[in-house]
Amino acid sequence: MTKKERATFVINTLNRLYPSIPIPLDHKDPYTLLIAVLLSAQCTDVRVNLTTPHLFSKADNPFDMVKLSIETIREIIKPCGLSPMKSKAIHGLSQILIEKYQGEVPQSFEALEALPGVGHKTASVVMSQAFGVPAFPVDTHIHRLMYRWGLSSGKNVVQTEKDAKAIFPKELWNDLHLQIIWYGREYSPARGWKIESDSITQTIGRKNVIKEAQKKSR
């Protein structure tokens, strides 16, 4: 298969498996999504979804969040890890949203990435899922699968994002990045991977990746 044919196979398979696509992080608006994505750094979405109800019951908007002390925020979000850094970022970005954006989350990559604790991936998720702007946030699942499927070199997430945007149609980016995440979790995880359950990699994957997976399955 050519790279374009492999990409088409991925799109068709994922559309069949995930005709409706759930959003991994629970949220009700752009602000709560921004906070949830920030908390998800080096933490599972499941853990974030268990933690945010407590946080958002006290503050689900920047005006209420800045009324909490950094120490209070840190105690609440401690299960998500990196709580000293994340609590400062949450408090700091909330203050900036009030001072510069009337409490609203800005709708541009540049403005989002200027906020404390917000990198390109976080900004991409917010632009995609909150505002519907085409973006292709690359997490560990997408990075891993793009390499396994021979669609990216696997050197780093920056290159993976460039490769994904080059091979997949722009109008599919917002759905496709979520579909790949769900597929990675269900069928092609980093650990406990069973190649016989991973139909996409079996069909289009790199030969060396498939051979290695088959060895581990024996």
C-alpha cells in the first residue's frame, strides 16, 4: 500500500469502529475543558474525570477559581500529579483570563499558548474540541500508532503532527485524532498489546513492528 492508501484504510476502519466519538475529558464549556486538559498532562483521563468534579464544584469559572488559594487547588488536584506546577498554572491563567479576556477563553492558538501551563497540545485540544477549529493534537497514543502504521517517522510529536496534517484531510482532523486515541486504548496499547486484535496494524503496519508484536504474543 502507498501511504495515501494506508491513510484511507485508517479513516475507513475508524469510521466503522467509531461512528460517534465520545470526548475523553468531562467538561461543560471551554474553561472547564482547558483546566481538564491541563490536568491531563502525565495523568490518565480517568483520573482527571474523577478529580475535576470536586474542583469544579468549588470553582468552574475563572472568577471563582482565583478566589481559591493555590494551596487549596493543589490539595484538590493532587491525585493528578504535578500538583505544585499545575495549581499555580490554573490560578495564574484564571487571573489572566479575567484581566485580559473578561473571563472568557481566547479562541486563538497564540493567546492560549501564552497562558501559564498551556502548551501547543493543550491549545490544540481546546481549539478543536471547544471551538471546532481544525487541529490535530498528538498524544502518546497517536504518536505510537502513526509510527506503527508507517505514517510517521516517530522521531517526536512535532514531526508526528506535521505528518498527520499532511496525510489526513483537514476536515477530518478533529474527529480523527479522537478516533485514533480510542483505537489506541482499545486495540493497540503500549502495554499488553495483542497484535491479533489490532486489525489496522496487522493490515498496514510496519513489518518490523508486526514481527516484534508477534514475538511478544507467543
